[in-house]
Amino acid sequence: MKKELNPNRKYDYITSLNMAHYFCEIGFQLTNFEKEKKNVDVYSFFVGASNLGIGIELYLKSFIAFSGTEHIPKTHKLKNLYLQINSQLRDKIVRSCKEKNIFHNDTKTLYVRGAVDKPNTKSPYKSSKSIEELLEKHSNLFVDFRYMFSKAREKEEHFIVELENLQIFVNSLEFLTKEILK
């Protein structure tokens, strides 16, 4: 799967993939309050989810570029970006996610209603059963959480994050990143 890149493009990949890693790492630190046994306020939750969204977006756009595409879509929609990755890379992501037992029955989903609640694991939403469904539900992750203040004002809005499934998905993207940069 090695692909020769000119040095400038290779450094672009290294930069964007490392940025993606750190955005996701910060996102998980700010949203993953149960593992740390600490309470997270709603603002940390929104900042963390925004970071996850932009991090996943950077991974996906980097994989599209790595596939040889010169035109990188100017969108934040995660499912649309995922579907533009070449099928070989998508297959590797799917295999890696399955090996890590993604979409098992007791997956944690966090949700919060506007800015009035604390993040809550007693979600009324069902967990995703496929990568496409996960990315469809979270397709606007960055935009939804970055602009939650206006969205929550327009109507009573529930914001959801399938944290555990997203963690497995991101781990698979990181695994693929290491393979690409070998």
C-alpha cells in the first residue's frame, strides 16, 4: 500500500494527520468523564465534541487526499467524506473497527439537551449498527457542537455523541494512519 509522495505533500499528510490525532485526543479527554470518574460540565462536553468532529474530519480529508484526489471537498459532513475515501482504505477501516468490536450492544451514548443539562449516559437514542449509520448520525458533529448556542435557541435540541463507537472508529483511523506513513 506504499505510495510515493513528493516531500511537500508527505509533510502535509504528516501535519494534518497529527493535528487530527491531537484534536481527537483533546476531544476524548473533555468528553470522557466516566473513565476519569469526574464530572464534566456541559461546556467541556461541547468543546470536546467540537474537537472530535474537526479531528475526524481531518483524518477523513487526509485519507481522501492520500488516495490521489486533488480536490478535497469543502464540507464538514463526515459521512460524505467517508464515502469519498477509496474502497481499499474504507475496507481497512471497516476490518479494523470489526476487530475492535465496534457496535456491540451496550455501547455508551452520551447526550445533552441544549446547554441546560449535564452530559448523560441514559440516552433515549439507539446506538448505530454500521460505520455509515454512525457517521450519518454524527455527520455534522463539528458544526452541531460548535454552533450549539444558536441551534439550541431555535428549538429544544438533543445533542448526542456515541463516544465509545467514535473512540473505536478513531482508533481504526489512527491504525490506518500508521500504516500509510510507514
